[in-house]
Amino acid sequence: MEVVRITPRGYCHGVVEAIRIAKRVGSDRAEGEQVTMLGYLVHNEHVTRELEEHGVALVDAPDRMKGLDQIKSGTVVFTAHGISPLVVAEAERRGLNVVDATCSDVTRTHDLVRRLTGEGYHVVYIGKRGHPEPAGALGVAPDATTLVERIEEVDDLDFPAGTRLAVTCQTTLSMWDTKTIIDRLVERFPDIAVHNEICLATQQRQEAAVLAATDVDCVVVVGSRLSSNSLRLVQVVEERAGKPAFLVDTAADVRPEWFAGMRRIGVTAGASTPTQLTRAVITSIEALPETSAAAV
Ligand code: SF4
């Protein structure tokens, strides 16, 4: 089976930096000190296990404030997805040492929301409900932001006359979905100030996957089901290139029957996927005999 390695793929700068910070904090911890990440530092189980081996425990709860209740002492590490200032303040009030591993691209969005709401704008934030990144960004100005997930929700928006509006978004969404929602917002609110904050790493991985997908039979995305950017890679390959796409966490998830009748398989990986996992997936696909796969 021929594998087309799609580039860029895998770790982005924000993930590399967050892992570096968490590992350092874990390694430097004092005797008996608890170090805890509040939620998955990045959305990948394998990274989480590795961090646990470095002394960084995981507390995962439905929301960050509830998770804080489970951390009684020591150091709390905030994840790459960003954190609401309300949670940071509460952690400090409880006497925890605070370490922030938020990606600089997410921090930029927080700064943007802070600036815009400070200037009197109401910010429409496009993002996925229940994902930690929107929760952190909306927490910057809870009373001056509105979360929108689907295009249909734009039609239900209603603001008092004279409201100055701006729109921004989660960094890891589909570029195309986001543009469609922004276009609808501009249609409804022609004066809305547009700030598309999809990060460069997400854009480059999505563009590369869609482009490569035109020249392969299907695309395998290596990443976690928890990972927004990995799920979006599957989505954009299916929707933009019209090719099948399969999400696998490890090589053990690869199913030979997916590739029946196929010859060229594209492989990409989410921004939080360790390189060795992607390498193992590539090796396992390359080892599949083309004829037997076609015969499955
Ligand atoms: S995907 Fe983008 S926003 Fe998320 S950690 Fe990577 S660079 Fe930062």
C-alpha cells in the first residue's frame, strides 16, 4: 500500500511548548508536592500518560471550576486551550501555585476579546460548546460575549439597537465552516468587526489535507476523538475533498477493510498527536498488501 505523508502534520508550536512547560514543572517539583493539570494539557491520551510519568497528575471534570475543587494543594497547570481568568483568580485565592501553558495563539484571542469588550463591543464567539477553549475565551468577558456554534444560531441572534458587534472564533475550527458562519453574520449585521482567529497551524494542516486528498483514495487522520483539530481534519477531507477519512488513535485502530480497492492512502495527524504514533500508523498501512486489502 502506498502512503502519502501529508505535511505539515502533527505537533504545532503551542502543543510543543505546553508539553515542555508541564514536563519541566513535573520534573522540578519539590518532594511531596502535588502537580496537577486541570484538564488534558493537550487532547491526547498518550501525551497525558507521558506527563503522568513526569509527575503531572490529571484532574478532568465537566468544567474547570469543578475540577479545581479536586485540587487541594500544590501546583495547577492550565492547559494549552486557555483558561478563564475567573478560574485563575479562584486558584490563586485557594493558595495554589499557578502555571499557565496556554498556547500563545489562544492568548492572543483572549487579548482580543478583552480589548474589544473594553472598547464597548459585544463579541460573538464561534466555537464548540463544551470545549475548554471557548469556555476560557468567554470567561474573559462573560457578560459581553455570545457563543455561536452552528450557522442556524446566527438567525436567532438579537441585540439591542446600537450594539457594536465583533466576531472572533476558536482557533481549531474548520476554516470553511467558520467563513460561512462569519459571512452569515456579516449579512445580518453589516457593521460587525471581523477577527478570524483560526491559528496558522490549523489552517496549514487543513489546507494540506484537503489538497493531498484530491490525489489519494482516502485519508487517515492520527489523533484523539477529544482533539478538535483532529476531528476537523476528518471533516474537511470528507466535506471539501469528498474523500473518505478515518480517525485513528494508534496503529491498533487501523482496519484493513477500510482500504479495499484502494492504492494510495494519505496520512496526516492532529496538532496534539505524538510523531511516534503517526510513524507507527504509516508503517502498519505500508505493510498491508494491496491485493489482499482490495480483496477484503
Ligand atoms: S492548534 Fe493552534 S491554537 Fe491550538 S495549540 Fe496548536 S498553534 Fe495553538
